[in-house]
Amino acid sequence: MNSPTAAGNRHPDPTAITGALSGVLFVGALLGAMRLAKGPFPRPGTDPAAVRSYYTESARAARFSAAGQLLSALSLAGFTASVAKAARMHRRWPRAMPAAAVLTGGGAVGCLTAAALTHASLTVPSQRTDQDLARTAERVFNLGGPIHGVCYGLFTAVLAETGRDLGLLGRPSVTTGVVSAAAGLLTPTYYRWDNAGWLIPIGRFSGYTVSAILGIRLARAT
């Protein structure tokens, strides 16, 4: 038997506010790191010597960013659990949707955590060559950019479907979720077309908007 989805049958889930916190923490980490950094974050293809220079001169910025990303990942993990719990009330897929939430949200958490830890590791003095550092920095970008983008895009699709089915997201929010999911899924095209890099922030920040709205409404159960 499918679960009822009327607002009155849901109970407030205070931990769902992490849906808003995950985005706030990530944006705070990004802006703080930009303010503290002595130069731009090295993207793939940056000269290896410039990569070493960034992690030497902007170590404080990199550590600040890594800490904020880890807190964001922790919040995202909490929100994933809240969404999975709410998704059990899905009218058509009361079993499939919670599993989809856990798999996609867990993937996004894993990618962001791995990117943050790798990012922080580059600030520790070592005997690695410049080429080694550049390859590791590229791994940070891949994990936190295109790979995370795909996972978070899939998670946002689950958010949009769950929120729509439970009556917690209106058409504008659902449409934003669909656009965010599409942008996230297309982020790997960056490897063939540099301008596709814009899909990373488009997918992420629009996804944070949907996450915040759904998180607040789940927390209030309205």
C-alpha cells in the first residue's frame, strides 16, 4: 500500500534544514577561499609551477575551502537521509525513491569529501614534483567538478521528483531542479569543450536553491 502524501500526514524533520546549510557552507567556503587566496585556483592545464605556487602561497585559502567543503558534505549527508525518509511516502515508487536518494546523495557526498581531502593534502609540504602536484590538483577539480556534478545532478532530479510528488515544490522549483539536473549531467562535456565549464556552477547553485527550498519545507512539514 502506498503511503499518503497529504501535508497533515507528515511530521516536521528538523534535520532537513541541512538542505539549506549544505549550499550556504559551500558558497561560504568558495567566497572565503577567493578572498584569502593570493591567486586563482589552478584549473586543469595550469602550469605545474603555478600549481605549486598556489598551494604554497595560498595554503590558508585552500585549507579554508577544504574545511568548508567537508562541512558542506556533512550537511549534504544529513539532508540525503532526510530526503530518503520523506521519499518513502512517494505515491508510485515508495521503495525505489529512497534508494535513489541514498545512492545519488551518497555519491555526491563521497565526491565532495574526496575532493576536499585531496585539496587539503596539497597544502602539506612534500617532496612531490611539480608534475605530481599538478596531476593531484587536476584530480581535485575532476572530483569536485564534473564527477560531483553528475552525482549532484542525479540527486537534484530525485529532489525535484520527490518534492513534486509530495506537493512541497511548485512548478518553478521543479523546473529549476530539472534544469539543474540536466546541467549537472552534462558537466563532463567540459573535457571536450572548455565553455561547458559554466555548467558546473549553473548546475550546482541552481541545485542548492532547490535543496534549500525542499529542506526548509521538510523541516516545517508544510
